[in-house]
Amino acid sequence: MNNDTKRNTDSILTVRSIGSSYHDVDYLFSSNKDNSTTRTYSSDITSDGIFSRCSNYVYNFFKGKNKDIKSFLLDQKFVSGIGNIYASEILFLSKINPFKKVKLLSKKECQKIITNSRKILLKAISKGGSSIRDFKDTSGLKGGFQNEFKVYQQEGVQCKNIGCSDFIKKKIISNRSTFFCDSCQK
């Protein structure tokens, strides 16, 4: 893809990796109301400005919508690149219940989701992904992010947050297994 090409997409946030390394996440695309796309370079992604703009956009996008946040994270039309494993881990790190309706999310919670999506995805990339059954990368190596799971496939295990004595639960959302801690995720 040409770096100057604008993408015409319904996705709100799409992280694209450009370069020779998994660590070269160069920019983030966000769709605008007129279907144009804004590209923000990685040097700006960590600044308060981009998170403020993205969280405001997401917060306003969610107004009046009655869908739960986990379903939105799994919807590739909303955000590209977040699958079931990462959605559970992002929501746990953000301390947001996967069943929470998006219209009830605060701007601060939207910002947490954006920030923690980047953290989880970059960590997963650096670990080579998640090898649950037989996933291997192009070099034939298994990923290592499954060793970092805090909630995914941890049903019945005590929550890993310090001071929490609750256990990880599993329920189904959008026909997908969802793992969460009732005490930590509100």
C-alpha cells in the first residue's frame, strides 16, 4: 500500500505495520464522518492529542448505541485487527465489563480501550501472536502471547489482579467465548 494512499473504510481504528519489524507500527487510521481517513504517525499515537481525538470520536460514535463493547471490538467494520482473544484481554486491562453497553461508556473508558488495545496488540505482536492449537508464524514458530493471558481461557482461575479474590468467568457474547472478572471489570 502506498503510504500516501487514503483508505476508504468503515473502520474507526486500524493499526498498520509498515517496515521490517513487528515493532514498526507506523500509523493509525481513523475514519471521518465523510468517509475520508485521517492517518496519524506512531510518534503522535502516544501523545495525549491523538488519544483525546480518538476517544472523543469513539465516545460520540457510541452515543445512543445499545450494543455491548465486546461485540463492537469483535466487529471488523468498527475496528480491524482485534479478535476474540485480544478483545477479552483489552477489556480486562481496561477494567470494563464486556457486557457493558457502549452508550454507557465514559470518555475516560473509551480512552482506556484505545490505549490498552494498542498495548495488547503490540505485546501480542512482539510475542509472535497466540498459539492456542496449531498457529505458527511464517517461520514455523509458535507464538508466545498465550503465556501472557490474564483472562482468556482462564475460566475458574483466580483473578490475577492484586487484591482480587474473585475467579475468572466465561460467558458467550456474539457466539464467542468471553472471559472476564466480575469484580474487576465494571
